[in-house]
Amino acid sequence: MKSILLSLIVLACSMGLNAQLRFPKSERIDISKMNIIYSHSIVDPVLSTEREEYEIMQIGDKYIKYDDYNRFRVDSVMLSVDSTSK
């Protein structure tokens, strides 16, 4: 019963937040001509752990951007949401 109540509270809060989200108007400064995605393996020999992260390099006419691939995916989603809200 407690888990159902908690789920309902979380659902109600998230619905309220979704209704209030407003994305700022973005300005295009360049268009990416080439996207290169890197697989970055991080090995910790002391803890014997390994993890893999993805990065992206976007090359345009004026700018080059190197960033985390997950952040790039979130930005793409936000841009698509922004363009459909007109």
C-alpha cells in the first residue's frame, strides 16, 4: 500500500513539473558537418574495475565541440521538444 501511495505521489509531482517546464530559446551558432563518436574505456587497476563512456566531437565551419555523448543526446531531445512547441 505504501509503495502505491509513493508511486502516486511521484507521478503527481512529475506531471506538475512537466506542465511547468519551459525551455529557453536556443541560438544556432554553427551547423555540425561531421560527428565523431568515441568509446572511452577507463580502467582502474587498483580496484580491478572498468567502465566505458562515450564522447562526441562535432566539427562545424566555425567551431569544434567535444562533449559527453549522453549530454549531446539530452540536448537533442530538448531541441526537438523546443521546436515542436511552436
